[in-house]
Amino acid sequence: MDFRSFSTPASHQLIKSDRNMLALSDENSMMKQILTTHAPDGREFDVRPLLSIVEDILSRATSFDTIIKPGQTKAEGENKNREANFIAMLEALSYVIDRIACEISYKAMSGADAHTTTLSLFNMLSSYSWDAKLVLTMAAFALNYGEFWLLAQIYSTNPLAKSMAILKQLPSLLEHTIPLKPRFDALNNLIKVMIDVTNCIVDFRELPSVYISSEVPAFAAAISHIPIAVYWTIRSIVACATQITTLTTMGHEFATTEAWELSTLAHKLQNIYEHLRQQLSKCHQHIDEKRNVETYQMLLNLFDTIHIDNMKILKALIYSKDDVQPLVDGSTKRRVNLDVLRRKNVLLLISGLDISHDELSILEQIYNESRIHATRLESQYEVVWIPIVDRSVPYTDAMHKQFEALQATMPWYTVNNPTIVEKVVIRFIKEVWHFRNKPILVVLDPQGKVVCPNALHMMWIWGSNAFPFTTFREDSLWKEESWRLELLIDGIDPTILNWIKEGKYIFLYGGDDIEWIKKFTTSAKAVAQAARIPLEMVYVGKSTKRDKVQRAISTITVEKLSYVWQDMTMIWFFWTRLESMLFSKIQLGKIDEHDPMMQEIKKLLSYDKEGGWAVLSRGSNVVVNGHSTTVLPTLVEYDMWKENVPVKGFDQSFKEHHDKLHGIAHPCCRFEFSTTASRIPERLKCPECHRAMEKLITFCCCHEEIPEILY
């Protein structure tokens, strides 16, 4: 990044100087002097390796404190590579560094004021860029400072160092460490902020010009401020070097740079650093936004391209680098590479860390059943869990423990850490795949093409029989389905499947009104006894209000009202499958097509929101799907239609009387969709009256939207 054009910054109050310091009216005048010395010739070199050496020297060459904590120096693991890369550069720059070091020492010994010395350094470095001026001066200072403390640290054990230390009066100096401690503390603090400012300026230099320019306000503000930042940092270097030079040449009692002046410089540089750091943060934010747009478009283009396998897609979604193994194998709990998924059907399970135990339990059961039949076509797919966390908040230890607890229960592949999923990928998943916190199951074929935006509905309804989980397969499965009790029950309960085989009458019922449940079950038993039909009843609860459902289960069990599902997971799965049928049709764009089966499913979901309900079947065939307000009166009024039973049969007689009551009551339906659902229909028709339903969005008292859309 080029720092050649600058505007003059606002005036700042000058630091109080010694009696020989040139009096300047304000920093504007001072900066005009500095800017006139700046005549870069276009030569550029990477200052970062040189700065790394400088940081290493200064971190080790400290007396009372450390700049970088032990074990955190940047140089230890990089020595070999660094030294190989530095040889050519140092051959070209060593003369300049030595010359700067000599200039600083000479000016300090001659008593020149700090501004004059600083100005002479700028003249010496006129052909270099601003960041190079600063790093070269820092290197010259590190050379002298490092030598000073190297002798101080080893003079008592090394004969050569001892003789050199005597010439520099170090033994005498180190005898007075206690009174000099405040001065060295101030010196170390100033050196630390000098390093901070230098790193920040080099960071600006390294910003990619393809993403940022002087048209960006934060960058423009920073580059206009960099000359003054370089000036005051070099001025601080001069102050630090003067402190050391006077200590070694004249003794501690003649040191002219007081601790307060070093502290004042440190305070000024800290303010400069904070300003630059804020602008740098804004620049990084701007660059991130630009890169995110670019990466997002790349993702879009990637999914529009034909590939020979799925590796490019998976790397773009999960982890693009090769430095770590991004997956954990659920069966072995070992880290693996993405290659284990090459040319396979991959089901991406995308969810937050709040995915429920019920969802995982059923999905695991389906997954394990598919693995038992290893040679079957249905088993030729892999599941990968991609956890989505809010990247706008810090990823805490508690969140990671929650992630690890979930990961430990999963038998399929999982991403090794949620933080490796990039923000732009999360945006893609939300905007393109409509992820809204509820889990989705995106299906990729062996070439990485999306063949179903969410197969979770298919998985709940048909399990692994839905393989290869394509939209075409989903549509085909619906064409094979019919309105029958097996569709509602599937393999949830073998007991009910046996009743179906035996051709029994079966009441499937639900709700949370225990008084209605008592009246309904009592009436049903009485009618069955009077009609002499084999009747079974099973309570399947309600999609919400688990506490009330649990109390209803207890009452039904104690009073032996009917057969009941004790396992709440079975109840959850029953309602989840029903909702999945609705969302499957929404996803296929066929929610309002003329489909008698779907109209019945919609009725049942609506009845669940309104109270009690019951479905009567004879064996597999569904006779009536009714609301509590019509089913119970039909049973209570048995005497009014019992004469038809010998002629038309119980099921037909029950249906005719129920339909007569339904025609009078004609209750319309209501649906609720959470805004966290992946897809919400724009329009919906009532399955009772077949008219377009009104859409409402609920709000709470503080005017914040509740995640619920009502039809």
C-alpha cells in the first residue's frame, strides 16, 4: 500500500523540550518540515521480517519488565526460514542501519535537541517509504539497545563482556538499579508503545490494495496521520537512545532524559496508536465486507458449475485449507480429511447448538438402521453435521462444551469446531438454503449438486427409504401415498400396526382437555359395546404444551381410559412427521393443489391448535378425521343413527352422522408457523372452506415481532 499523498493533520500541543530544543509554533509547521524531506524513489522491500527481529531483540533486552511474555516471542519458531530470507535484505540495508545508529549516538553525545536529531534522520531516510523509515530506525535503536543489555546480562560471567561493560560504566550503573527503576520502567513502557505503533503502520502498508483505497474514509484518515505517527515514534526512539547513551557515557547522575518526559512521549504515542488502531479496525471491516461479497458470489457461481466430484463444494462450505483435518468421524471419534466424502451422497445436517434430543434420537435411529443394511442402496450416503453459531458474539467455553456434548452423541461426521465455518458460508446457508435456526438437511449428490434443499421432511416421513433424497424422489413418494392410518403411524408403534392387520376399529385421538378426553373415551367404549365392534383407542397427545400432555398421560394411565404413548419422543415424532408432511408439500410448491390427502393432514394440524380431535379408522382405512366439537356429539348421539348400522355398517353410519354435524358447525382452520422455520407459504387455503386464509404476524407489547405467523 502506497503512502505518498497526505493531508496535514490537526495541530497538537508540543511536548515540553529541554533548553536546547528548537521552539516550534505548532505541529503543522513541524510537519511541513518533515514532509519536505519525503521523496521516495519507488524502492520497496518487505519490512515485516526486519521488524520481527527488532521485536525479538527488544523483548529480550529489557531489564525490569518484559515487552512480550516469555514463550511468546515471534522469532523462536521462525529462525531458519527468517535467517535464509534476511541475508539478501540485510546485505542491502545493514549500511543504512549502522549509519542511523551512529547518527543517533553522535547527536545524543553532542547534546543536539531531539527534534533536530529526528529531522536529520528524516533527511537521511528521504528516499524510503514511511513504514521503511520507521522500521529502519527501530532496527538501528535495537542494535544499540540490544548491545547495552546483552553486556548488562552477561558481564558477570563472560570475561570479554566484563571488560566491555567496564568501558561502558555498566557495573557502576547496575549498582544504582533501585533509584533508576522508574526511569527504566518508563523506558520499557515507551518501547512497547513504539512497537505497537510501528506494527500498526506496517499493517496499513500490508492492506490489500485490491480491496481498499484512499476513497475509503478510514484509510484516508489513517494515511494522513501516518507521517506524524512516524515522526513521534522516531522522536521517541531518539529519546530512548539518548537515555541509554548518556547513561553509558556520562553515568546515571548525568542522564538528561527524565522519566516524566519518557512517560509523556508514551502517552502521546498511545493516543496516536489508539487512533490508528481504530482506523485499521474500520479498514479491516471494509476489506472483510468486500471479501465476503466476493466469496459469496464465488459460492453462488460454484453451485452453478458442473464438477467432477464434490470436493470443491465441500471445501468451500466446510474448510478450504489443508492445514487441519476439519471433520470428526462419529464412529471412531478421530479427525479426518474431507476426502472421506469424495464422490458420495452427502447429507449436510445444519443446525444450531440447540438441536433437540428428540431430533437427534430419531435421526440416529434412522441412520443406524440404514447402516445395518450396508449393501442396500439406502446406505450409500454420509451425514455431516455443520453447527451454526452466531459469529457476532464471542464463542465461549460454555458454548464449546455444549458443542462437544452434542458431537459426542453423533454417529456421523461432524465439523471439528463451529468456528471454522466462515461467516459468508453462514450467510449463504441462511439466504440460499433458508436456514432459520430449525435444523435442515441439505442433500448433495456425488458431484456436489444440491438435489434437495431440505430432506429432513423426507427423512421423518419415509426414513432411508427416501434415498437418494432428491426432490424428484420426494415427489414420487407422495404420488405413491394415500390417506391411510399407516401414513400417520408409520413404524412408531408396532401395536397399532397389529391392530390394523387385525382389521379393528381404531380411534387415534389427542388434545390436552382432560374432561373432554374422559367424556370421549367413555362414550367411545359405550358405543363400541353397544355396536359390538372391536375398538381400540390410542392417545397421541399434542404438538405443544408438553406439561399438560404429561398430566393427561398420567390420568389416562391411572384411570385406564385407553392405550397411551408413555414416551414423549414418540409423541414428538408423530407431530413432527405431520408437520413435515405439510412442509414437504410447501417445499414442492404443492401445498394448495387439489389433494384430498393433504387437506386431511392440514385439518389434523389445525385441529391440534384448536383443542381435541379424533381419527377413526377401520384397519388401514380412515373413516373420519374430526374435531372435538363434532366427534364427541356423534358418539353421544349414537341412538340417532344406530338403526343404520345393520344396513350400512358402523363405519359408514358414523361418517354420515358426523358429516351432518360437521356441515352445521363447519369449523374453519388455523395454522401457526414459527419464523424460525425454513420455508413459510406465502398463501394458504383453508382445507374446510377452501378459501384463501388471512395472514397475520403477531407482535408483543414492546412491538418486537414474536416468531409466529398465523393463518
